[in-house]
Amino acid sequence: MKLLQNSNKPALIFKNDQVSFDQLIGVTAVYARLVAAASGDRVAIFSENRPEWVYAFYAAWRKHAIPVPIDAMASVDEIAYILKDSTPVAVFVSPKNVETMEKAIAMAECQTKLIVFTDIAIPATIPDEDKVFPEAADDDTAVIIYTSGTTGSPKGVMLSYENLRANLIAVSEQVPIYKATDRVMILLPLHHVLPLQGTLIMPLSINATCVMSPSMVAADILQTLADHHVTLFVGVPRLYILLRDSMKSRIRQSKVASALFALAAAVNSLAFSRVIFKSVQKKFGGAMRHMPCGGASLDPQVVKDFRTLGFEILMGYGMTETAPMISFTKPNAPRAGSSGQVIPCNEVRVVDGEITVRGKNVMKGYYKRPEETAAIIKDGWLHTGDLGYVDDDGFIFITGRKKEIIVLPNGKNINPDEVEQKIIKMSDWIAEIAVLGSGDSLQALILPHFQNLQAQGVLNIEESIRQQVIAHYNQQASSYKRVFKCTFVTDALPRTRLGKLKRHELETIAKAGNARQKEAVAEPDSEAYRVIKEYLVGQLGQDIHPNDHFEMDLSLDSLGKVSFQVFLSGTFSVEIPEQMLLEHPTPAKLAAKIHDLGHDTIAASSGFKWGKILREKIAVKLPRSWFTHQWLNLFSKSILHSVFKLRGEGVENIPDGPCVFAPNHQSYLDAFFISAFMKKGVLKQTFFYAKAEHLRRGWQRFMANRHNVIIMDVNSDLKLSLQKLASALAQGKKVIIFPEGTRTVDGQLGTFKQTFAILGRELNVPIVPIAIAGAYQALPRNRFFPKLFKPVAVSFLPPIVPQAGDDYGSLVDKAVSQIRAKLASKQPPEQPSV
């Protein structure tokens, strides 16, 4: 097999440097002379992606040695395991990884030469004898790649030159995806077979050019694409999902772009999309032909969205043991849900639902593991462990992993990936989910999407996800596929570098309850941590652990966060924005961040007082009340009385002057139910508040600003939101706050937040509890249209005037007590539904 061909053409581009094929071949000779390796000896490479990685890899091939790439992010234990197993005669290492490798060599107790890239001197001129690169025999072992260990200890996969060449022929000669004119981006870590083959070996073998991104940071990727006109971009599903989400987020911000996206999706033509979204194409260099994807399954909708933007994702399927392709999608010939067509060099058959493969791409075996090789290759057929089927046209469809199938005691077989995909598509509240068996039912490990939850004003995270996502899934799922136990985690689930879930580690996480091992973490020895802990203990009345999550463990709601932020700002003389709490969500992480900012010195005066905050002078322009306000109220009142059996009482309890209304929350019509019983003068002086995320459209904000609705962004600045309410009360107005924050899930009273009590206590204004009964029965959360003629009662209860001994908690208790008593005594009798 020809590995490198002499040419003045660029072989490798890194930032602003170009290395021709002639130069590359010459440098590999310099590297090769540093290695005393015989044919078949192993040479390890432990480095992040950089040009020296490429030199080291081809230097091993020049010596007819076998390169052993090692993940640059691997731990000392993992590296030592590979060293002990492969016994390399030399290890090439980047400067920042020297210390880690030295520890691993000591742990493995192996004799190997350590070669640091920065110690290698490259001569100004290359001798002629160094400008020829040797060919390789097809049967020789070309590389040993250690599997990522999704199911246990890594195994060294021995791939021959013939294995590598079979893949190359399939995508360059038989189907011309790779061409000599291509510029292929090296982005993913080269220790994995997909980027090693797809972004390095195959391009260089056909004299194409490799363009190396300096990092996986978005700015570096886009800059590299734009500067060097990349034509092939090889990625994995998680990368494509991130890119798709970023692009669609920008498109949604423009009505014109959204309309064009919808039009392009309907037309479904790459040529049309590339014209319509020419600006998007330019951001990717303007020369992109194809985007191969492998490593795991990709949601077909992501493929469709990229096509709508003018990019063609070519899905592939394979494994390390097949170097790596078994199938791939041909250009302009996609089939929804499939992983492409079987490549010509191999045969595929399905045995008992499992995909098996035979052909020139199948590995030689596992290094020094004949028994395990025999267990996976039987009668010449490689058993992939993947479940699926092949249609009549040779398209492969993957349905799951044989080893990952959960078998319950009742004999039911469940594909966890299927359950996970259904749940995560139901809501953007979940960032990651993994399903495993637990006794005779399913358990889910859930990492919430904290930013999305915050943006949508969801406070009780665990309960909300259980009730609104998992319960909704269970209603639709077969009885044996329902999830009956949820364990919430605050750290990312264990995955390989290419995003595959390490399922063999899930049970340990599930048993621990979450991904944090609290007993193993020592408390930080810092003044910042001590102050943070003392404050939280005082506020929450519970012990605090360094790795307690502010929301998940400490239940720090939006109001609690505001208090915390103000306290921190005053104590450490530094602004603590909401984003900082999201990015550093534990006492230990936040204390470390404050220390890094150089603000861990405690200010002379610190503390927190709501009264001072609410009385700060701020410029607030209250919404004007248009003439349509009263007419719309009369209209909605007549509609409500015709649809429901609506009755009200206690309007005489509404005091003159400012007050805070505190109703329970049963339906999305509650504000209209309350307004229906207010007199014209009271209604004109009463202001409702609405969360900004519920009024995103221009016309919604226009109407709100003219109909006594104060728009507040409670997520980005709740402090300012409360100051707006306080300003309205100071001007003699009335305000309505729903203390539960969201509608009831089951008809019962939820937890009342203290916002209304803080306003009443600090500004000394009456609090009027309002009991709404029957609205949940008439309009439960899962319905948009109400049940007709259901009885709904609205009761304005006696005002609570704050007394000298009242605190926020006692005012909340008084309001809840009144509402609960009224609901118990005045709940409308259930009527037959119509």
C-alpha cells in the first residue's frame, strides 16, 4: 500500500504554516531516526492534535513499526494499562503531557524511550535519501487502536494496511467522496479510528490536503474553515447537534431567515439551499462538499436541518474493528433513518437480529487476546453486537446494541436508547438521560438543562421534570417501558471522547445517588468558602457540603438567588451575575471563582436587607391603560360567564390604596377570573406581572404595555423586577403576584414563594389572599380548551396587614392558611362534564 507520495502540494496546514508532502516525508525520517524500532515493534503517541502527532505516526510507519495512539485526555491509570499491554519501545509526547506520561511509565513498570516533541531538531535541508517513503505490505499490522471502553477494559484492535485500504477504495475509487483536490479538516482527536482514517490517513494516501484546527473552540473551527476553504468536514453527532442548534438559534431571531428556512425545507434541494443560505455557506469556508458523520447515531432531523442550510451530511456506520466503515451514505442518495449502504468490500448478514460482517475491512484481531478475538469473529464473521436490519437496497438500519438491551425479570427486552430518545425529544429541560434496569422496572439518570429551566422560570426542577416530562412519557409508553425511578445528577454522564455513553459505569452512578461522592471531598481552606457556607447555613438551616448544587441540593430558588447574589456582591465587592452561579453552581466552585477574580477579601460592611433594595430609586415607567382595557375586560368577563359557572365573593375586602393580591394558581385563565370581579376603578389601578419569556413577540409586548401588565425578566434580574413592583406600590397601585410561580400540577396548593410577603412587609402594604377553586377541574394543565360549564369560584379574603412581629415566613403562613381553609370549605361541587 502506498502511504505517502512525493509532491510539492500542501499535505498539512496548521494555522498559517503549510507542510508539503516532500517536507512531511523528510521530517518523518528525522523522527524515525530517534526510534530504535524493528518491524512490528510498537511506538506510542500521547499528544493532543498537532503537526508533530502526524510526524510521529508516519515515522513509526517509516520504520515498519506499529503506532499506538493514546487519548491525550486519558488518566495515568488508563495510560499505564495501554503501556503495559502494548509494551512500546518508544513514546512520542507533547510537552504538556510529559509529567503524566512519566507517571504512567513508572506505574506500568515498562522500559520505553520518552521522546518530547520540543526536543526534536528539524534540519534546514532534507537529504535526498530521506525523501522517499516506503510502501507497506497489505497483511502487516498498520496500527493498534485501543477501544474506548464503553463496556469494560479497552482492547487493542489490530488493523492491517489492507483493512485501511479497503475503506479508502470504497470512498475514493468506488464512490468519489474523497478526491485529491480536497481539503479535509482534522478536528476530532486522532487517537480514534474515525478521525485517524477519515481526516488523516485517507486524505494523505490520495494526495489530498489535511487542514488542522488549532482547537475545538467554535471560533477556531470557523476561522480555520473560512481561511482554508475546507471541502470535507468529518464530525460526530454531538458536534453536529451543537452546530445545528447554534445556527437555528440565530435563524429564529429573524422572521425573514425563519421564512427562508421553511421555504428551503419545503423545496429540499441542496443547490437551492446553497443559494438561499450563501452567507451560512461562507462561514464554513464556502467550499464545503460533504460532511461525513460517524461514531454514533444521529437524529434524522439534524441531517434534514443541515440539508436545508445547504450542507450534506453523509451518515456512516462501523466500528473500530472494521477500520471503521461497514456502510456509508452516498452523495445525493440519503435514506431517512439509515446509516447508508453496505460498502462493496464486505458482506453483511443479520443473525438473530444482530448485524454480522465479513470482508477485507475486518480487523486481524485483538492484540494478545486470541480468546476474545474468537468470541467476536466466528467462522470469519465479525459479530458487531449491534441490532438492526438491511433493506433490499443494502441500506443498514441500526435499532440498538445487543449488550445494552435491558432484560427485565418478566422477560421483556428493552432498548434503552429508544426510551432515552423519546424522553429527551419531549422537553428541552433535560440535557442528558440514561436508562438502566432497576429491579423489575426502569430507572433514569437525568442531567437537567439548567439554563433552559432557568430561562423558562422553572423553580422546582426535580418535581417539574418528574411530573411534566417523565409522567407524560409514561402515559404514552407501554407498561414495561415506563420509568418509575429518577436519579438526578449534576455532572455530565460518562462518555467516550466521541460521545458514546459508557453504560457499564451507570450502575455505579445510580447506586451513589448522583455523580458526586460527597464523603470524598474535603472542604476548601479559604475565607471565601467559609463566608459562603455560613450564609447558606443561616439562610437554609441545613448543613452545607462543598459540592452541593445550589438548585438541585439546596433548592435555592430565584428569590434565594437574588438574596445570595446581593450578599455576595456586598461581601466581596464584586458583581455576581446569574450566569456566574450557573457556571459555578456549588459553594466550592463559586468560592474558587471568587478567589480567581481576586475578590476574596471581605468588605468592611456586608449584609443583606430587602427594604433597602426595594426603596432604591429607579426609573420605572408603568404601562399606560388604554381605553380598550376596560372593554376587553367586559368582553372576557361575558365569555367566561358563558363558558363557566363563575361566581365571586369578598370584593369588599379589597382595600383602598396599594395592596398585594396573592392568589393560588390553578389555570392559565386565573388572571381573567380575578379581573372579572374587580370594579372599573380597582381594575384600572391594578397591575399584573408577566414573565418576559411568555411575551416574546412584538404584538404581545405592545398589548401588555397598554393593558396594565408589567413585563419582568425574572431570570436575568429578579432584583430589578421586584424593584419595579415596589415602585408601582409606592405610587399607590395594586399588584397581583401568583406566589406558586406556576400552575398546580395536581390541583393541590403548591409552595408559596416569599415575594409577595417581602413586598408587603418591607413596604407595609396589605396582602389580600385570593382563593381560586374549580379552575383546575375546568382547565387542567394538559388541556387547552376548557371543560364547559364547570363551576369556578373566586374569593377575595380578608387583608393581612403586616404587624411588628411578622416576618416573611409568618405572612406566607397566614396567606396559605386562609386560602387553604377557603378551598376546603368552598370547593365547588363536581358537576357532570359536558
